[in-house]
Amino acid sequence: MKKTLAIALALVMLLALCACGNKNAAPTDTPAPEATPAPADTPTPEDNADEPADQPDEQPVENSFTTVEEGKLHMSTNAAFPPYEMTTDDGGFEGIDVEVAAAIAEKLGLELVVDDMGFDAALTAAQTGQSDIVMAGVTVTDERLEVMDFSDSYATGIQVVIVKEGSPIATIDDLANAEMIGTQKATTGSIYCSDDYGVEHVTEFDTGALAVMALVNGQVDAVVIDNEPAKSFVEANEGLKILDTEYAVEDYAIGLAKGNTALLEAVNAAMAELKADGTFQDIVDKYITAE
């Protein structure tokens, strides 16, 4: 009996020792993973599900187009076409086209450079990539579309006839009786008159102002030119008037080298914004007073 009791006591002690050892010991072949709580100031992915991840600072978007001179937008023009482009007393440039071009350049992140030259040369400069755009009251025609691209139209041009007061030319039909009609070189007015009355009855001048001076001096019988500059010339020269009837109605647009699609799209987008926010109309109203 004592032997049996001693064996029983020994078994109880052995079980107690085994239980104590298992309480604190992890299995020797696979350590138990310990859970690591997320830092209090770092939200878990679940907490951030509806919040956009931090983005790096926005970098300036590079233009998809190139220009004649980096950082600049060259505009070729004939700055003798008020109120669209003209020179200032200090040798600068002003007018509807000049200010609109400057606003377009600003939207494109560029600085406007005005290159003043003859009208024909201004068209050629844009066609051949010597300038980025041409703005000079340029009318879209089928012939010009063959050699250059145009933006969306931004204004309507009206060709009119200037004569001296008391002239026998009282209507457009009377132009057929004119011995000589004055026009600005390479303009649609010159093209129309040459087609309608023959090149032998048309004299081209480098500027509209020179054509008007020829009228004042009696070298031509009439001048065909756009309505807005015509108003300026008549106001500045006593004894002239504009016939009531319009000679032709046209669309003005910005000319670019053919195939320069990226710049064309950028110019159109900038012009659309200027029209939408009222900037374009503000510029027009500055130079053309509503009648």
C-alpha cells in the first residue's frame, strides 16, 4: 500500500512539472507570430479607402507643339489695318488682332512677338514657318486653304467701297465704269476686283492707307477695302465716303503653316476660352464702338 501511494504521489508531481513547463514555452520548431499594432498616427488601408493617396507636386505640362522661337509666339502682320493692327506713337503695336494674339499667347504660356511686314509677306511667313501665326484681317479662301491652315473664324469682314463725295460711282454696280480701282496688295478685295473688272482696272498698293491717299490725289476712282479700316480712313480724310452697299462678306481667321495640327488645336482652344470668358468681346468693344 505504501508502495502504491508512493508511485501515485510521484505521478502527480510529474504531471505538475509538465503543466508548468507547457504554460510558458512555445513550440521549438515554429515560433508563434506576434501581432504588431499599426502606429496610432498611421491610418490603415481600410481607414484610407475613401481618401485619395498623396500625389507628388504637379509638374508643368509641356506644350505638345513647337514654335519658331522657344517660349515665344511669332505673329506676322501688316500693322496698317486699323482697328485690327496698327503702330503706336512709341513704335509698338496695338489693335484687335494684336491684343487677341497676346491673350492667346498668354494662355499658351508664351510671349507674343509681332513681326510687321507687307500683307503678302505676312501670309508667306506663316505658310513657310517663318512665323507661327498670321493675323491681319486675313480672310479664309479656297486658294489660301490649299497652302495654309486656318483657325476657327473669329470675326466677320465686310468689303466696302470708298469714293470721293460727289463721285459718279454711287453704287457697287457703278464700279464697272471706274477706270481704276485701288486695293491693298494680295487682299481679297484686290482678288475680287481683278476677277470682276479685270487686272488692267486694278492698282495694288502696299497698304490700305496708300490706296486711300491715291484716291484723295485722284490717281484712282475708288478703293475697295474692309469696312472697319475704311471707317478709320474716311474719318481721317475729309471729303471721302463709304458706299451703302456691301461689296463682299467674309470670315476672318488665324493662318498657320499647313499641317501644324498641334498648334492649330491649341490656338482654337485658347480662342474658345477667350470668347467664353468675355475677354475677346472686351477687346473688340475697346476698338469698335457699337453703332
